[in-house]
Amino acid sequence: MPRIRETDIPYHSELPTGPLNALTDIPGIAVGHATLIAGEGEWTGDGPYRTGVTVILPHTDNLYAEKVPAAVHAINGYGKAAGFEQIREIGTIETPIALTATLNVPRVADALITLAIEANPYIGLGFKDERRGYPTVNPVVGEISDGYLSDIQSRPIGLKEVRAAVENARGGPMEEGSIGGGTGASCFGWKGGIGTASRRLPQRAGGFTVGALVQTNYGRPEQLVIAGVPIGRHLRPPNYRPRREGGSVMIVLATDAPLESRQLERLCRRATFGLARSGSICHGVSGDFVIAFSTAYRVLDQPAELITTRPAFYLQPVMDLFSLAVIEAVEEAIYNSMLMATTTIGRDGHTRHALPVDEVVRLMQQYGRTGRD
Amino acid sequence: MPRIRETDIPYHSELPTGPLNALTDIPGIAVGHATLIAGEGEWTGDGPYRTGVTVILPHTDNLYAEKVPAAVHAINGYGKAAGFEQIREIGTIETPIALTATLNVPRVADALITLAIEANPYIGLGFKDERRGYPTVNPVVGEISDGYLSDIQSRPIGLKEVRAAVENARGGPMEEGSIGGGTGASCFGWKGGIGTASRRLPQRAGGFTVGALVQTNYGRPEQLVIAGVPIGRHLRPPNYRPRREGGSVMIVLATDAPLESRQLERLCRRATFGLARSGSICHGVSGDFVIAFSTAYRVLDQPAELITTRPAFYLQPVMDLFSLAVIEAVEEAIYNSMLMATTTIGRDGHTRHALPVDEVVRLMQQYGRTGRD
Amino acid sequence: MPRIRETDIPYHSELPTGPLNALTDIPGIAVGHATLIAGEGEWTGDGPYRTGVTVILPHTDNLYAEKVPAAVHAINGYGKAAGFEQIREIGTIETPIALTATLNVPRVADALITLAIEANPYIGLGFKDERRGYPTVNPVVGEISDGYLSDIQSRPIGLKEVRAAVENARGGPMEEGSIGGGTGASCFGWKGGIGTASRRLPQRAGGFTVGALVQTNYGRPEQLVIAGVPIGRHLRPPNYRPRREGGSVMIVLATDAPLESRQLERLCRRATFGLARSGSICHGVSGDFVIAFSTAYRVLDQPAELITTRPAFYLQPVMDLFSLAVIEAVEEAIYNSMLMATTTIGRDGHTRHALPVDEVVRLMQQYGRTGRD
Amino acid sequence: MPRIRETDIPYHSELPTGPLNALTDIPGIAVGHATLIAGEGEWTGDGPYRTGVTVILPHTDNLYAEKVPAAVHAINGYGKAAGFEQIREIGTIETPIALTATLNVPRVADALITLAIEANPYIGLGFKDERRGYPTVNPVVGEISDGYLSDIQSRPIGLKEVRAAVENARGGPMEEGSIGGGTGASCFGWKGGIGTASRRLPQRAGGFTVGALVQTNYGRPEQLVIAGVPIGRHLRPPNYRPRREGGSVMIVLATDAPLESRQLERLCRRATFGLARSGSICHGVSGDFVIAFSTAYRVLDQPAELITTRPAFYLQPVMDLFSLAVIEAVEEAIYNSMLMATTTIGRDGHTRHALPVDEVVRLMQQYGRTGRD
């Protein structure tokens, strides 16, 4: 279970990574997981489960009180993500971002509401001060369908799991692969999961960092492309049988550059190019969504003053570099999500195999990729 | 509790209504409510409750198997409506539309998933036939904040209530006012709730019907306008004190005209003009959303053939008439939602008074409205 | 030709106006017109003309070098406005905003390009410095169809007229009515044109100003509403015959509040409520667009530094007040556009009468509006 | 100047092409060009010119009278495309689609208006029949900046050139490369231009055809990817010096499948994945737009009846195949646009070299691409 840069797969990137090559290279961000692996064999109506939830905290202070600028984008809107309408209108995120299984979205959203109320007991009860605060909360949840491996109908992820994920969220090195919201994920017919990567902008673009975290659950084996090499044309999972099911990919972007919501929305749209590099054809039943936020400033729920000064960034002159950072980070995060995932046997004996690194390396060599480019 | 046309408030409309002057004038649509009124006095953390859920069924067959063309629009996206991303991508609705309280959205969405699985047990388990069906379901939920009257934090509306609302859904004359999702609603400082109205298009526009159902929970007393008369400048609720809280209005439109999703989306955007006629200023904390669907044809989950012929409608030559129908139906539905609502005492003694019809009539007369225009 | 506040029409507004009650209450904005009135009688294929162009300059420095934050919104996209794609992507305006006749949009856009090149000779030729500037320019043009009164096919407005409008643009009191881009406008079957109004926010909302300028060319006589009174039900233009033709309304909003593009876009969407107050039903063939900009800061084409600090504004806590300011300013600007317009006889003897103020006052009195509310 | 399938570059596609592998595989579509090559040496303010216009006619009948269903999408909105607002609202195209140089958009749009009036003399003059027709026309123009090679400031393309392009438009085999709107295009630092390709859907997806036509003018040499091979890492144009200038790519999609506007819009968004395959990073100054239309039915300007029946297509069950067709056609069209282009020396001695096929083949071999995959 190596990350792509730890394998012999030659992987070229134009921009350098951050120290961890992870979303958590951006100071203040914490990521946590709750993983539910339970039961074996036939579907019972209460398992077997190969599922979970991953949470991303833009910071570990009170997010409701100190929101972060944010944006969303639907690459393919065939999905059930929660909380997007308000982000489009207001441009902020005020809860952790949770990634889970499709049918579990409402229960996870409900759990985020409970946690927000615990931290902000006035939610729903209102204020005296007319100018301040809004006693309502907008949970943000993304999803992929893990129904091939897990009993998705039973929706087992609730408050307990979400609370655990939030409580164990931390910065620093991140776990990847078959964990949290990626536990039951399938990608290109192989095991998918959670992956991450980051890019450092050069000083002439401010020296900022862009990070990506993905939850990968899309594509068919024949479509898989790694670093331009059509791996999927040559390598198929054992006993693979094509099968219709809901796919999806969730992409979370973050930066410490002081971007406003509209600028973040531009980054979201560029993530599509990173997804495409992996061979995705944006298949029809896949909810492919992007969420981006900045940690550079906070939008207070109850500002003392209406007018403030904040850092602003001329993005347009260096938009190419930010585009490149987004695209490369998304692409590499996808590869990491697959390479770090482990073979998983789920409900009804359904199996998703880990992508065999040795086979990939061998194919890369056939394609002239014989060492770091 | 009369509807506006049953009062002495002169109300002019350019287009005629349907026989019931209700969303249910469109054949096949069923509307149901579950109302929760429980407890009195101080907020306990488990009540008092003045809340509920209203469901709109485009038809009473299996909605998942036979979806309807649909569209959505955010007038003001500061809200937590569920299911909009997929409607934007695919242009169909596949569950009942539920209207409830803000923080209750996830639990109601979760209940809709349960009901969809009960009717379609393969959801989440997948298909053998590659070309058919997608084992996932997209619940559609709208919301208003009833937190002034009800313990919104506790989220008491769940599967039991949603099931009851769906089971009692029917066509024919509709209940309005303080019922279902409108039980705890406040509108212009008065009691709001559920309202409906319809308009019949002339034969030269196909003779179709456009219906509106609204869940009204927005505005301050001073802004209320009825039929152009600034009622709110003269009439205030007893003991009214301005107070910051989450508002919202949900507008559901339906028609039997064979419109496609894009055309329905145009209707959605025209609803704004009906909302404006009531004096709304689209206040900042209000999630104002529109959902529209057509009953004229169905989009099968598992079509036997990919190519079909279906009725199509040249909307553009008669767009003015459809605009007018939408605007008038929305405006009148709003008035009905208030006039049919009853004075409600909720948590902590909070009270929303029913709009006093006699006072409104008296003010209308001062403004020269002395009989049907 | 009085403005509404100079007539005996009682007009109530909740917010105070700026000193001029005009877009030009916002310091730095300049407005200019070129009016073309030529020929009489039958359409010749070269006239008669009742047309022109109005330009709004966010400031009178080099707009290309110092852009302003901006946003656009389509209330009804049935129109030919130019320049909107780039505003949506980049959030800035870099030329004057020109308002003209539908078929004349390309020639006016072409003229704006010529003027931009004159002031910035490097446009199209490129830069050496990689990080700076983009040698292309995005002209912004809105339009209404003045084809009922003017020979719109011949497209007589070109560089000469646009240059004249820009050169005579100034701040201070503004001309309104049948001038510039409003010369040939029809509104509710009466003479329409250019109108303006402004609102001053209270100190608790920063004391900023919101201004509106409109170019009105929509609606049928029976729909006209003034201050809630259904004037159109009682008052028709002499010899009016319903007739199908392209309508449209262009709404330009400005503020000195330091709003970013996304916040300005929210203002744009609220303009719909002001338009609705005038009786508009958003008729099908009408291109109804909104453009908003802020004068509070500038976005440099060639910034010396990528990171800057700039004023930022917590709009959400006072969004209601900004909404109200936008809605009221748009509504009043519409009335001014009609009241300030003069009876115009155009091509083929087509006539648009000025709205008769005395008749309106008389009708207002019938509706109990007997003096300032 | 071979197309990619005529070279020794191994190019793999999953779906078969149409007989011509061109947009014109869809019956009824006609494509025409006007090319302006004039002058040499230094920029004079009137040349040298390496520019032109390409027009795509969805059919060769009266497009204004018989519109086609259509959609648009901005991959990167930093561009000046004309006519998009109305396509978004109404979902139809009613003029030829013209592709030209950035600053020339208004003059080309103006020429399209002239041609529409010639064919429909009532445009701008109006109708008697209330229910029919709208006397206004919406020209659709896309653009790329050819300012590196051509005197873009002088905007030499007008009515004469547009008329010539329309008159010489025809179906059948298409010219590609340095022609029409692609005459002065640069792509990845090499010569770009016009390219095309098509894909045939299998019978289980209806047997329809999807075609793409591109006008390519984006990217830097180091980013060029062909069929997954990072050509740009190894191959640079002679004397290449990085230089800031406006890029852009226009993508036109067409199909004979009976898709409605919303479904076409979904195809537009998938084009992004084809663009990404070529190595594009969606660079910041590039206006990257997609326009799609269907030839399967027509939307009459003056329909005899409002209700009709028309073919409809269940796209969703075979969306993957349409996605793949779009992506592959766009990718191959891009390669064709470069391979068919010829080395061009433009203003001030600026030179864009044709991509050297032999070098590309050699590099492909180094990357294990030794024959048709």
C-alpha cells in the first residue's frame, strides 16, 4: 500500500508537493475517519458493512462561529450531495465536510446538525441582536455509492460515527485508501477509497499551497489511465463482470491563498481536468462534485464590525499556476486513493481487488516509463 | 379561515382558476400532511412542537419507476433544500416532494429513502441489465424555519410522520393554513402556512392548468402587500417585536402541459414575480426555492426503448400566458396560506396571530378596493 | 416631464434617496448619452430613427487598466447582451457599459473595442511581462428593441455616437426619459426610456448608497402598476393596439459599498423584485438583464503585487437593507423612466404617448392615495 | 498535413468514427470558411492578416424560421462569445455559428444579423399575428485570439467574408488546419486551427452520430499530450519564447440524436474531458466554450400548432456512450486541428510551426506506441 511516489511507477509533476503531499499541508486543516467493517457473506438487511465517513475540518475552532470562504461545483450533478444551495448563495462553509455513502447522506447531515447545536446551543432558538447571526445551520455532505461491497440500504452511519470522525480529526500525515468514506469504494473496477495530494505554488504566485482530498468510486477497468498510460486497456480485475451501479467521485480542494468564493469556484471547475487525466469519462450515473475552501481568512457569524479589511489576491495573473496545482493534486490524489486501498471482500462475496502495483509498473515500462521522468 | 376569494377582499385575477383553485386541479396530483402539535409553554429540549410535513405526489403510482420531468430554482439560496443537484442534471423527480422544518430536512429525506426502498427493494442492490435503472434514489425536501413557534432543534418529524403524510395524500380539495409543513410557519409577522391556487390557460395556449402550492414563512409585518395595497404599513400583529430568525418560502409549481425540464425551469424563475407581489423583499436569511414538475408524461426508470415519441409544446409563443399563470397562482396561494392559517401559540408562549380579515377588508376599502375589481 | 417625486403621485419609500436620487449619487460614476432622432414617416430602410446609446462609466479613469468588481444576472435571457460570459468568470468590468437597440449591439460593442484600443494601444499586441495584463478587451452592451419607433434594421449607432456618449458622460444630475438608449423605448404601451433612482443605507449598514439606472421597454398597458395601484386596468394609450414585438429591460446597479463580485450578483437577483413591483410579468420575448458594479475598489490590469488588502463587507447581516435599497431604487427608476419620457412619433407614424401624469394622479386618488403616504 | 489516423501516430479509439470522421457525418450540416491572408512583415495597423471566419450551419434551410435545439457551456468564461444568453433561455440556435478572432466578434455578429435580415426581411419590423414569431435575431459567434500572427486590432472580417463563408458552406469532407477561423490560431506553441472528428454510437444506443469541430488556440508547448504521451515534455517549437497572450478554444458539438436542450448541455460539459486529454490546463486567459446542437428536429419560428409530438430520447441509460463519443471526438478533433495546420509566418515575423509529425511519431515510439494499439 504505497503512495504513487513510493512506488516504481514513474510519476511526473510540474509543481512540487507540500511536505506531506496532503490536504493537511495547509495549516489548520484536520481530517478524521470512522470506518465500519462488520459482517460477512450474504446481504441480510443489516449488513455486511464496508462503509464509513470521512470528515474534513477547515479548522478546529468553532466552524459555525467562524466560517470559511467556500465554493462548490457539479461536474456531473447525478448525486445527492447536501448543503450546496447555501454555499452557492453565501459562499461559506460552517460545518465539517463529511463524505459518506449515498443513502447515508441524510443521517450524516443530521449528525452534523446535532454537533453544531452542541457547540452552538442557540441554533434554532434565535438571537436578540437583529444584526447578528442566523439560527440555522447548513451541513455539507458528499457521497459515493458503496453498495457493491456494503449494505447501503441500511444506512448504518449516524451520530456516533460522525462524532468519532470529528473527534479523531487531526492535521499531519493522513491515512488513505480503504478508510472512512472510502471503505467500500470501487474505482475503475478496483478498490477505490480516500486519497490526497498537494502542490506548492512558486513564490511568484505567492508561495501558497493547494491540496486535494478525493473519495473515488467511478469508472470501468478499461478506462483507467495512469500518468497517460492506458493501464485499463491491458489490466482487468480478476473475475471482473461489468455491472451497472451508481458511481461518484467527491473532490475537496483547499488552499491557504486568500481567495474569495468566486475565485474558489474557478478552482473547483479546473478539478475536472485532473479527474479527466485518470481516464474518467464522466459516466452518466456518477455524481462528481467539487468543494473548495480557503483557510486564509474567516467569515464571522457575529462580526463586531460590518466593514473589515482582509487580504485579497490577484488570482488572474497566476491562474495558470493555480489551475496546474489543482489538476495535478487531484490527479495524484486519485492514484493515491487506489494504490493505498486494500482488497476488500464485501456483501454477497463481492470483491474489489487492490490495484496490483507490480502489474502497473510492468505496463508502465512497456510504455517507456522506466524511471522517474 | 376563508380563502381570499371567499372574503370581502377584492381580488382581481386576469386568468380564471381551475375548479378547485388548487394544485390538485391538475389530475393525478395528491397532497398529504402530517401535523405535530404537542406540548405547551417553555422550551424543554423535547417540544413544544408546532411542526409537520407536507408531501406532494406528482402521481400516486410508483414515482421511482415512473419519474416526472422537473426543474428547480433558487430565488435566494440561503436554505437547506435537498435533492436539487440531481434535478438540475437529470431533470426529473423520483420521490414525493416533502416540505418540512429546516433542521428536520435530513430526517425527512431519510424517511423518503426508506419509503422508496420499500416500494423498490432493489435500490442500492443494483441491476443485471446494464442499460436499465440506477439503484440509488434522490429525495427532494424543502424547508422553512418554524423555530419561533416550535422546538426546531429536536427534529421530531421522521419516518412515521412522512409515511402518514404520504398515505393520506389525495387529490381533490386541499387543506391549507396551519397544517403539515405550515403548522409552525410565520409570514410577515402573522401566522403563515400552506396555501394553494391555480390558473387555467385559455384554449389558444392549450387550455392547460398551472397550479402552485406554497409554504410561507418570510417577511416582516411592514412589508405585507395584498393585491397592491400596502396592508403592512397600517396593520401590525399584537405585541409584535422585530426579531431575527430564519425565514423561507417554498414554492411548488405543477402543470399538465407537456413541458420539458428546461421549460419548467423558466416557469420556476417567473415565480419570483408572484412572490414579489406579496411584498417580499427577498430577505437575506430566507431560503426561497421553487420546484416545478409536469404531469403530462413520465420518464421511465427502465424504459423498454430508448427512443420514444412524446408530446412537445411550443412554450415560447405563449410564454406570457404561462408567466402570468405562474405569477398569479403564486400570489394567490400566498394570500390563501395566510388567510387559512389560525392563531398559534407555540414554545415559550410565542404567538403568531392569524391575519385579521376584517382589518384587511377595512384597509382595502380605504384604498378604494370596494368590491370585486 | 417630472420625476415621480415631483408629481402629485404619492410615492412611499422606506429608505431615503441620495442627494440626486440617481445612479450618479455614487461618486465617480459618469453617465452619457447620444441620441439619434432623424427622419419622419414611412420606413425607408435608412430611417426614420428614434434611437441612441447611453453609457455608464464606473469611473472616468482608464477602465481597462483599472477594472471594477462586477456581476450580471439574466432575469429573462431572451436578449442579446454582450460581454456577460467574461464578467461571470472574472467578476470585473473593463469598458463603459453601453445600452442601445437590439440589433445595434455588435456595432456598439465594436465601438467600445475601438475606444479601448485608443486608450490602451497594446490591446491585441501582447505583453512581455508574463505575469501582467491580457491583450484583449471585453465590451459590455445591453439592449432593448426600439423597432416600433425606429428603423432598427439599419443599425445606425456606431463609433461616432458611442464616442460622443462617452465624451459627454458626467456625474451630477442625470437626464432621463427619451434620451440615449431610451430614445425609442416603449414601456407598458407608453413611452419608456432611461430612468434612475438611488437609496441611502442607514449608518448601521455602513451608510452606503445603492443606485439604479434602467432602460425600460417591456410590458403591456393593462399590466402597469404604480406604487401598488393597478393603473393599467384603467388607463390605456390612445389608439393602442396589441402587437407582438421584442421587449426588454436593462437594469444597471451600482454601489460604493466594497462588495465583491459574488455579493454584487446577489444584488442583481434582487432587482427582479423591483421590476415585479411595476407590474412586469417577465414576458416571454423580453430580455431582462441586470448588471451591477462597485466603485469601492479597483482591480488593476497590471497589479504591482499579487497580494493586497482591500476593504471587505459583511453583507449578510444587512442583506435585507441592501435588498430593499435595490428593489426600491429599481422600482422608482422605472417610474422615472416613463414619467420623464415624452410622446414620440416614430417610423410609419407609430406613436408612443407619454404617460399622462394627471390621469395617473386621478387614478391614484381613486385608490385612496391622496397625498404622500 | 495528414489527419491523425493517416499518420503513423498510433491512435486508439473505443468507438468507431463516422464515414468522414467529421462533423459533417451528421446529415444536413454544412461548414464553410473565409480565409484572409494578406501582408507580410511589420504590423502596420492594417495588417498583416492571418485570420478568417468559419461558419457551421446546422442545416441549409432558413435557420431563423427553423431553429435547432441547442445548448452552450463555458469551460472557462474568459472570452467574448456572442449569443449565449438567449441560447441558455430558449435552447435554440437561429443563425449559423461563426468562429473568428476575438476582437472581430462584433463585426461578425453584425454580419450574421445582416444575413438573417436578408433571408427574413421582417426581422425588426414585427408581426401582426400575436402568437407567432419574434422580430429579433440572436447571432452566435465564438472566438480565439489570433493576435500573435495577425493584426487583430484592425478587425478585418466583416460582411463580405461572412457571406462568402456561408455561401461556400457544404457538407461532405471538410477542410481542416490553417483555414477560416483557424488561420491565425496557435496551439501549444505550434500552429493550431480548425479540426474535426466524429463517433458512431452502437445500435444499442440508437446508432446515432456525435461530431465535433474545434478551433484550437490554447496551451503551452510543455503541456501538449497526444494519446497520453507527454509530447510537450520533449518537443518544443523552434525559437520558442513563452509569451503572455489570450488563448481560447471553441468546441462545437452536433448529433442526430433527438436530444433536447438540457441533454445537449450535458454533452457540452463532457467536452471538458476531451480537452483535458490533450494536455490543456484550462489556462487562465483562455475562453474555452462549447456549443452543441441537434439536427433531429426543428423548432419552428412560426409553428402552426403549439402542441406537437416529436422524437424523444432516453439519454440517461446510455449517457456513458454519449460521453465517450463526445470526449473522443473532441480529443481527436484537436489533434487533427494541429496536424492539418501548416507553418505560418505572420505579423512582425512571428512564426508558428506546424507540429512535426515525424518527431511526434518518434516520441510515440519511445513511449511504446509502435503501431495501432
